[in-house]
Amino acid sequence: MPLSSLTAISPVDGRYAEKCEELRPIFSEYGLIRQRIRVEALWLKALAQEPGIVELSLVPRDALAVLDQIAANVSEADAAEVKATERKTNHDVKAVEYFVKAKLDRSPAWKAHREFVHFACTSEDINNLSYALMMSEARDTVLLPKLDTILKRLREFAHTHAATPMMSRTHGQPATPTTLGKEIANFAHRLQRQRDRLAAVSIAGKINGAVGNFNAHVVAYPSVDWRSLANRFITSLGLAPNAYTTQIEPHDWTAEYCDALAGTSAV
């Protein structure tokens, strides 16, 4: 059955599909796979830049650009390849790992070190950072610019109609005069507060292993300051490190983000 506004399972892919077009590259499964590949590739780059991981110190520094290219250039065809592998592995993150390894097989400098892909990670390490990056990208490139556009229009309207009289109400009844501009300014002020709340949410992530304690990391390379390395990596992604987790990053920030976003619609 072809996809249309009548056959879509969700209104987001149906009648509102046009409204969500800018979010599709971010929140679609392609968007998730894109971020997973990015995290896997850049984590390997972070490991290669750590002197305490002796094996990876043998990789030429100019070969790090290969990882940057893998992270930055994820096509829909690449995502389709990952999905094809997933049908064999029955594991979504493992399919991404295999995809990155296959890319590295084409690089002589990396082929011998391909098994460091996904080193010491649990799937949640990749997933929590990927979802955080999706939410961060949506906020910074779509949501906040849209809110700023609305705020600009509201302020312009408020100034244009600053002296346009209208009757205000109290207890549902006509009361004293006000102006249309002043009433619109009320909404602009409220929306600005909610916009600032959304912008201020600290989007967090973790990459500390299967139970959140860097266990496998320390056993393999006890001399490496893993907390510092993890913090630098997460910060390099534009996220806030969360050092206190179990296997799962608790996603408290997600609730804060969604609450702030809901506040903009309440205006």
C-alpha cells in the first residue's frame, strides 16, 4: 500500500508530513543510524588519540581523517546497508559496528585495528549519545530558529499595534481599555521565557561501559584516565558528561527538554 495522508499510521507521516519535513533527517531511522555511525567512528578516533592505548598509537595521525569522513558522510544508501546487516545480526547497534569495520577494511592504516571499533562499549553508550545528538540537532537547527521567527513576528506585531485600542476583560466581562500591541506583548514575553528554558536544558550523555563503572576499560588499560577521556569525548560532541549512571543514562534531561518544549505550546 503506497504511503499517503490516508494510509499513514501516524499523522506525523500523514497530514502533517510537510510540517515535519525539516525534522525527518534528524528523527527518522536514517537520522538515528547516522548518529550511531558518527559516535562509533569518533569514539575510535578518541581512543586513537589516547597515548595509553599503545596499539592505536601506531596508527598514523593523518589516518584519523578516515574516521572524520566516516562520521560526516553517512548517506541513505549507507543506512540501508546497515539495515541489511541488521536482518542478519538481529541487533541494530552491532550492525552499525560491522558497517564501520567494513569501511575501515578499505584503509590499510586501519584494517589491522578494526576490532577496536566499539571498544569497551555497551549498546547504551552508543544509543544514549546518538539520541542526545538528535535532540540537540533538532533544538539548535529547527526548534529554536522557529521559535525565534515567531518571537520576531510577535514583537513586530506588538510594536505595530502598540496604540491600537481594544477592550480588555476581567472575570470574562468587558473592563478597561488596553491596546492590541500590549496584549500581543504578553504572549511574546511568555514565549521568550519558554524558549529560554528549552535552550538552557543541558543535554547529557555517558560512555562508561556495561554498568557505568569503566570496568572493562580499566582492566584493559589501567593507566588511562578513563573518566577524563570519556568527558573530553562527550564534550567534543557538544553534550554534557554524566558521570553518575548505571548501564543506562537516566534521561532526566529528556524529561526537562520535553517539559520545556511543552511549555512553548502552552503559551
